Amino acid sequence: MRRSILVVSLSLGLFAVLAAACGGGDGSSGSSGTTPPPNTPVTVLDPVCGVEATVSKTPTYAEDVAPILMKNCATCHTNGGIAPFPLLDFEQTSPLAALIAERTTAREMPPFNPNNCGDCNKFQDARWLTSEEIATISAWAEAGGPAGDLSKAPTPPPPPTGLADANLTIDMGVSYTPDGSKVDDYRCFIVDPGITSDKFLTAYEVLPGDPRVVHHVIAFALDTAAAEAEAEALDAAEAGPGYTCFGGPGVGASRFVVGWAPGGGPTRFPAGTGLRLEGGRKMVVQVHYNLASGAFPDQTRIAAVVQDSVDKEATISRVAAQGINLPPQQPMTTVTNDEPVPAQAGTVTMWGVAPHMHGTGKIMHVEAEHDGQKQCLLDVGNWDFHWQSFSMYETPPKVQGGDTIRITCGYDTTGRDTVTKQGEGTEDEMCIAFFYVTR
């Protein structure tokens, strides 16, 4: 089972594509400062896990750094990808050594919001460097980015193999050229998946029409005729294909069921589980286009696996803090809320989690309490608005009916001059943790 890259069904996106998959940046040159003597120990503090790692020998690109980049970065930092530059060989990587070290040491890259340090769960296929890997990159940059024996460097990873058992295609149905005057263009398209009876979505693969512009993709199931009518009204009110949609699809009775971020391959939900798709109902596919590389026509598709039945129907549940009212000019201000697990719920398995805040969000912590014992469900210490995803646990935690779940979100409002309130708009805020669950 893969980590699902179900991108949260609200505001997501790349403010600028500088933070693309493992380095991001401004084209800065390689290492800076005085090159230390060979084998000078380099110690780096992991700002999220709070531990230090020391590298005692001088790393080389070929034997030490390239394996890290090929595993964690090359799927986005590839030719024609969403990232602003490729990182596929020494010549491409060496000039950016200092920049890559800076971004990885700050844990801005690779993009992954939940802490994967191990003290509050670990997640499948996490884009997460170990503290030792971060220190290795830093030591390599400090040493001037030595090449080493390039014949020993790993080759770039092959393209994803695809979803061979797909039996449904969800297609935008039209080519759309995003608005090149914008940095980011969020567009919603109404699609008919063509299913006449209820099905269960168990796997999917998003196939971006043009990877240079497609940054995130989300599909929402519309569960009522009223929701379909609302979406169609929004579509009719705007010229051209689709309609503008920053957060969710802008309609009621909608559920996010598919999502994708750059570098994500096929996603399979836990065996025996799936999300219901209502027969005869339409869907909304939201595409976030980032135009840093230009505006190119796109017709994104989603290959999916659907089944007539599953052992356990999964649902997306949420825990949230409401009534957000954040004072301006505060380096840290928090909101919190306690929500009970319904007494009749029995045992609930929490397979995955997706945190959601907006631009001022910095931290999130979610914990469950059972008979006075606390269980950490999620910890985010370095929130990045642009890289929201649904992440599957390595060991799914369980909660019981009657337990209490507490969510706390922290925000930095030093850049705001007015009160920040709750809402789906760009300048609004939210505090939500979505969970993929079964009973």
C-alpha cells in the first residue's frame, strides 16, 4: 500500500515553483564560504526532529549525495517536470550545492508536512530525509561539492510504471490553457465519470496533461443533484472551460476522493477499503496550475480502479477548530478544539491523515485521549501551505468511541495588519485534520 497523495480538498498550491521537490530555488551557485579541509566533521541540527547528526568524512556526489537525490528528488526535478530545474547528474546539481543544503537543512525540501521523526508515528513513502542524510548534503556542500567517482553514481529513477489494472478514466474532457498573467491558476472542471451504479474507488493515478504546469490535482465527488446544479451554475458564469476555484469546488455536498502532487505515482488505498462513488453523479476535478515555466495547454486525466464492493467502506472524517479569529502582528497565536469520537463508533482505524491550514499556519498537533492516556496522531512543526497531502501511516493508530481528539494549530500573523478570520479565501485561515478511516 502506497502513501496516498490525496491533496487536501481546500486551498493548496505553489505560490512560486521555487520549492519544487528537493531543492527549489533561485539558481544560486554552489557552496559558499571557505572550503574546510578534507574529513573535517560537520554537525547539523535537524530543526524538526531536534537532533544533531555529524558527518566525519567528506561526502562525494557520486557515492553519498546522488543516492539521496535520486530517491527523494528526481521524480520532480526531472526534464520537463514541475520543478524549476533538473537534478539528474553532477553537472546539474553541483552549482546548486549550497542551495540544496540550505533548503534540506531547513526541511523545506523534500516537501512533506507531517513530522516523520518517529516520535509521533511514521508514514509510508514519506518524502523525508533522515537527519544523517541532511547532514551528508550539508557536509558535501561545505566541502565544495566534490564529484567523487562518477562511474559509481546511480542512474535517475525510471518513470512510474502506471496503474495496469485501471478500469475507469476520469477525463477533464477539454483542453484548457491556464491564465499566463497569473502565478497560480486554480480551475475546476465538471466531469462525468460514466458510472451508473455505486462503485468503490480503491486506487488511482493522476496523469497530468502537461507536467510543466500541473501542480496539484483533486477530484471531488458530488453527492446530490443540488451540488451538481451549483457547480454547473459556477461553470456557466465564467467564460471558457471550467470555473475559478481557490479552495474546494465551491459547492455543498462534495467529498474529495482523489488527489495528486508532483512526483506521485499510482495510489492504492489500504487493501479491502475504498471510497464510495455515487452512481449517476458527476464529479469536479480541480487543477492547480503554476505558471512559472509558462502557460501550456493541459488536459489532465485520472486512471482509476473501482470495485462493486469492498470489505470496509472508508470515509474521510475531520477534526477542526472553528471560529478562528487571529490577532495581527503575532509571531505565534494558537487555536484549539476538543472533539469526541461518537460513543457508537466502536473501534476506528485511522489509516491516513491530511493536515490543512493556509498561509499563516506554522504548527499543528493532534492527539487522542483514552482513559487519561494520550496518543499522538499528528505533529506538524514546519507547515508548508504549498505541499498538502494525504499521508498513510506505517502503523495505523486506532481510537475508540468516547475518546477525545484534540487539535491545536499555531499561526504566524506578523505579516498581517488586520484580524485573520476563518474561511476558504486566500487570506483566511483554517485548522483541520482530515482522516481516512474505517470502522
